[in-house]
Amino acid sequence: MKIGLLFVCHGSTSRSYMDSINEIVTRVVRKLSKMLGEDKTIVWRVGYLHDAEPRPRDALQQLIAERPDAILIVSLFVVPGRHAGEDVPEMLDIKLGETKYVEGIPVKYVGPLWPDDRIVDIIVDKVTLNLKEVSTP
């Protein structure tokens, strides 16, 4: 099975932002590849809303050209604000949580990271770690 992943994020002219997004996506794909096993192949693209290319629609078309069995649109936005809740669905003509067929390929928009309590755990860990560093003896 060939799985397509379209990661969608804001985009930036900042090199460190773009490097960070690339690192996150690379690690996600690497981890998924190990978890899913050898019988599954992952093809992926990143689509940027602003300040970088390709745009989400172009990145989706690039994935479709690779003919995966399914495509998941993965938002790298934390919460379902304007970008994740309105801009992405409008650009890609798909609603949050919806599956539609594009050229015979099922495409699902899985949406932003929240609500997922692991985000809370990450924030709590960061706060407690840094509190220890700034606390007076």
C-alpha cells in the first residue's frame, strides 16, 4: 500500500522555521515507516499557506500524480483556528474530518493537533523543566 501524506503549515521566509518543519516531517515519516512496516510506502509533501512553495493545492496535485492508495492531509497547526479551520478547507475544497475522492483516491483532512491531551503534557513538561532551572534554591 502506498500512503500519501500532505503536511500543511503556515510557511515562512525564515530559514530556521523551514528547517524545523522539514525536521518534524522527516521524523514523522521515518517513525511511521517503521511502525507501518515494509509493505507500506509513504510519499509526502509539505504545502505552505504563505511565504513558501508549494502551496497546499499544488502539493496535493504532486501527491495525486504519484497515485497513492490514500492521502491524509495532516495539519501542523496546533489549534483549529482560521488557517486550519477555514483556509486549508477552502484551498483544498475539503472539510475538517471529511473524506472525499480526488481522481479516484480517497483524501481525508485529519485537521490540527488539538484536541489531543499529549499537547497538554508537552506544555506541562516544558514548564516544569524550566521552572526547575529558574527556581531559587
